[in-house]
Amino acid sequence: MDRRTLLKGMGATCVALAGGGVRAAGVAEARDADPLAGVAVVDAHAHPDGFFGGRRTDRSSTLQSIVALGMAASSFSAVGDRQGRERGLWQPKTMHAVRLQLDAVRDLAAAGKVRLIQRAAEIAVPSPGTPPGAILALEGAHPLGEDPDKVDTLHAQGVRTVTLMHYAMSDLGDCMTCRSCHKGLSPAGRKVVERMQRLGILVDVAHADSKTMRQIVDVMDRPVIDSHTSLCPESDDSRCGRLRTWDDMEHLAKKGGVICTWPLAYTRPTAK
């Protein structure tokens, strides 16, 4: 079972619970009808078909899978840093490199294979023959440097979600897997977050360490998202790798934020 199939199954469970009572999975009525009929399912973080290059394609994140599962929309995330060929170091990419990745998605839209999503109201359950929505995103805002005006450039290019941190060192704040930082959100990072909020770009705190994540949440007047993580069995965030402590999840949720979790094999923490 791949992650999209699991996502759809989990969504069906949530729909059943939200319907006013628990009903068993696999009963006769479930066999006759799609339990997610009429529900807009969105993947908050994905790199469909590995369009950005340099990485093995995730077979569960292909455009074919998105269509087959009836997804309303998926994030099509460009990557703002790349793994160098020497010593496996992650290095920042340029705004030009990001634009080239986003152009690949715009080409899909021009060919009628996806619909570019600019506003939340445009997300809808696709009717037969209608292409799924594509939300342009950026993972790793390193190309912004310390210049919040570049956020306007991303917005003009159609980007509607930005994951501020990834694996490379950033001028904006610290990532979960940084071993010698953890100073929190920088002054430049605060300006970038404030500009994103003003323009209506969704702030994604995935990969941000505990201190940076909490400071982003506190700066924002609007909810943020953690698009891909899972619950850490430890209470000490320094032992959680890419996972979140319960306290961190609560801090985000109390401001109306949304946490999207990994299933199964992706839930094992990595000790620092």
C-alpha cells in the first residue's frame, strides 16, 4: 500500500467519524459507494513525478496516481536547495532554478493535464475528465536570501505555499536537522513571514526546528501548516529528528494550524 492509497483510506475513516457516528469499514454499503464521493482530498506536500529532477520518482506521487485516486489537488513543490555531488552537502538554489521547476508544472497546465490553483475557492472535487488542481509550492526558501521583496516575485509566479526551511542552512531560521544552529527565526525570516501573510501565501513550518516553528506561529495572525511530519515518542525535541513533540503540535494547533502526518515507515525518529 502506498501513501496515497493510505491517505484515501484514512480520509474515509475521518468522514465516517465526522458523520455523527462510527461505522465499520468494509460493510456492504462501503462496497457499493465511494466513501469519499464529494470530498475534496488535497495532498499538502508532494513532488509529483519528481519534476524538479535529481531524485528517484515516488510512484505514489505521480500525476497518474493523482488522477486515479480522484484527488482534488496536490502540492507541486519546487525545491529551493539541492544535494551537492561532493560530500552530500545541501546547497541553495537560485530563483532562476526555482522558476525552471515551476515552469514544468505550468507546462502541464498548458497541456490541460492540471489546473493551476491560485485561491482556496478554486479547489473542488474534479468531475470526470476534469484535470486535478496543482498548487505551486516551494520547499526551502533559501533563494530568497534576506530579501522579502522576492516573496512578491514568487507570488507573481503563482506560488501559494512556501516551506521556509529544508535541509540547507538558511538566512531565515533553523531546520530540524541542523546540528549547530537553533537560534530561531531570524529578523529577515520574520520579514519574509510577514510578507507571505500579507500576500496570502501559506506558511509551511515543515523542517523548521522547535524554536523557529514556535516563533513563526507566534508572529502569524493566520494559521500555518506543518505539511509533513509525525508524532515523536520523545518529549525532548533534540531527539526527534524530523518528528514533532506533542507540545510543539499543540502550540501550532492552538493557533488554528494544521498538521499533516506521515504514515507507517516514515514515523521512526532519528536521534541527533
